[in-house]
Amino acid sequence: MKVLNDLKDAILRHRERNAFYINNKSYTYSQFSDMISKLRKAIRLETKEDEKNIGLIINDDLETYASIIALWMEGKAYVPVNPENPRERNGKIISQADIRTIIDSSEKVQHPEYELIIPATLPDSEIDLNPVPASDQDIAYIFFTSGTTGEPKGVPISRFNVGSFIDAFNDMGLQIDENDRILQMFELTFDLSVMSYLVPLLHGSTVYTIPKNKIKYNYIYELMEEHSLTVALMVPSILHYLRPYFDEINFPSMRYSLFCGEALNLDVTEEWSRCLPNAEIYNVYGPTENTIFCTTYKYNRESANKEINGILCIGRAMKNVKTAIVDDNNRIVGPEEKGELCLAGDLLTPGYWKNDEKNKEAFFHTEYRSIMTRFYRTGDLCKEDSEGDIYYLGRIDFQTKIQGFRVELSEVEFHSKSLLGKTNLAAIAYVNSIGNTEIGLAIEGSEIDTKDFVDKLKQKLPSYMIPTRFLFMNAFPLNTNGKTDRKALKIKFENN
């Protein structure tokens, strides 16, 4: 992909500048290129030509970021694996992705049963930043997200998708250069991380990461204050943690502040704007299936902003993206009509990894401007105004975002029921007292030992999917259709 040649040029042009600031230590582009080259040599020697998907144990270190670029330059894809997630879950991801080789920079090797590339053991190598020939249709990465059946589902993104996103991002007009200091707050299993490391590297900027052992919002505050960060993409929940300190925050160095991953409330955005007197603020939107983000709305400091129910508008399609709001019959509806937001264009994934059933559910063809077009169903209830701006109205299914991570509530229920047997239960996404989304578990029947239950559930699910509050009831409230009234349960969680 053209991105790799641009990346090569940026690395060589900025060799003496800092590429990363990781855990209070700076690394130059020269050091980065050295590590990429060592890893490329190892990948060539230790993997087979037909091995396309390589497992990557994600760590907050230079080796992990260099592994991504080395794999791309060798024509391979990376599949991020979080060593803190349950081993059983990681095993399913490795198996699904047909992984035979894993790159692991951990002090203790995570999966010794596989072929391993350990960066610390690699000898020095000549600098090699020339990408091997590869098709734009080849996969760049596969991210595994929460699945309704308890099985993680893989979302492959092609090289063409990544290049199209960079083209669309550049078209936004953000003026980023080698003097920028850019936040990378995301775990590398979260697709927003791709923008947060790739865009800076393409411009010779410095990437500032968050160590795993730090309280995320505190460390972000420190980085912004001590290092005068200039660009930040964050999930909105960070603002709710920082909100008590807004009166003390003044970051005039910040030029661009972007938010994605959750609904962005207008009131907290207005308050945040006063903390960043010189920044342009953007609300961006997009699922993993459509490569990072694909719509954008610029917050207006001088006049009224578009919002609905206090949630800032998600704006219009970026370059290379098509949007449509459809009814239950896949008919594209008109302005102000509610429906499901569907996406098409050059950022759209080729389809879920080895999951024909899910592909049939999630993708469809319909006529769009006289052309039959392949669309993806986001599951988001939206409407579009007469000017073409889109408003997010909520989910049409049981999916939610926790700390920016997508969660299928049915997966939480699936694993909870596996521990509790035939007990009737419901996983509910609710908003806590500081405005962040959490998961509550309503259980019909007598109380259980929640500590023991949580300990067992942690062996099956990542920490962000673990319920933080429990509600025990003799009987669940029912709606007029005789189904569990989830809205009533949500109210109970929010009022307790």
C-alpha cells in the first residue's frame, strides 16, 4: 500500500526526531527503524511464505509497534492478542485466525506452544524499509470483537481499507507535521489505536502512549500538561473522569481534539472546549468494520451545535465513504426519518473472518444512487437532517460500548448463564452517576456470592465486559409484549 512508502520516507526524513514516548522514555525514528529491520529479517527467516496472519502479543513497548510495521512491510497481517485477557479466549482468537507464529516482547512468553519471535533475542540487521510487493486486497490486520454466541468474531481490514482511511483522514484538513505530539491512549486490540500511531508516524510526529500500570485518565492529564500534547483522539468517557478538574485544566497547546467510540454529550464538550482554547474539536464515528472512523462533525465554538437528546451530531460521511439510513425492508428513508445507519465504500471490511452466517446478517446490497451497492448494518438507530448531517439515537440491538470497547450484552449473558445454570438473568448497559456506561447484571432469584462469580467470569471475559453492579429480584418486570422490560431494569440500575 502507498502508505508504507510514505511511512518509509517519513522514518528516513526524521531519523533523529523522537518517534515514541513510552513509559517516560523517548525513542527516535532511527531506533524505530533499527527494530523494524531486525524484526523483518526474523519474520522472513522464521515464517512460511503462506503464513499471512501473525499473532502479536500487545505490549506498551517499541518492539510491539515496530512489529506491526515490520509485518506490513513483509506483506503480512497482525492479529493483536491481549495477554491480560483470559487464556481460553485468546486461544480461540489464535485458532480462528490460523496463527502459527506469534511475536511476543513480554518478559514471560505467553504462548510457548506456538512458533515464537522474541524481539529481545534478535541480532542487529541492516536497515530495510523497502516494502515487499503485496496486493491491496491483502489483509493488514484482524481485530476480534465481542460476539453474540460467546465466540469472538474477527474483522479483517485490508491494505486498501487502511490506505483509503488515510486518504479520507487527510481530506479532513488537519494540518499535522513533525512538531506535533500525539496521544495514543488505546489498547492495540482497539482499532482507534491504528489512527493514533499510524497518522503520527506518517508525519514524523511523536506518539505518546499510556503504560498499562497507570490510571489512564490521570496519565493523560499528566502527558497533556507536562508534554504539551497537540493532538488527541479519545473516548468520551475520559472526559467524565477529567470533568472534576476542568477548572484547573488549561491546555493552549492542543490543536485538535477528537472523540470516538461512544456518544459524545454536548454539555461536557462545551466545558472541555474551554480547557482547550486553541483546539478544533471533532466528534467522529465509525465501527471496526468500516476502518477506524468514517463520519465527522466539527464542534462550533461560535454558534449552536447540532445535537439530539444532548448528544452531539456525528456529522457527514468522510471521503471514500457512503452512508444510508434504511428501514426494516432495506429501503433508504428520507430526511428526519429514523432507521438503521448503514455504511458502504472503500473503508468497508471484506467481511467477517470465516463467518458466512454473520456476513449474511450484517451485509446486504441495495440500490444507492442507481447503483447496486454493498452496505454494512451498524445496528445504530439514526436519522439524517435536510443538510445531510447524521444524528445518533441509540442502539437497535443489545450492543453497547464500554470504555470505547464494543460489547455484545448477549455474550455477557451467555457466559454468566454458563456459570449460573438455568437462572434467568439480563445484562444491562446503564449510565452511572458520572456519565459513563457500565454493565449491570440483573438476576432473577436469590442472591449469589458475587465475588466468586466475578472471579470465575474473569476467566472467560476481558475486564471491561465484567458487570460492575448486581440486582437481585424475585421476578423481572415485563413489557406489554410479555418480554423482560430492559428499560425498566436500566432505570433500576441508574437509580440504585
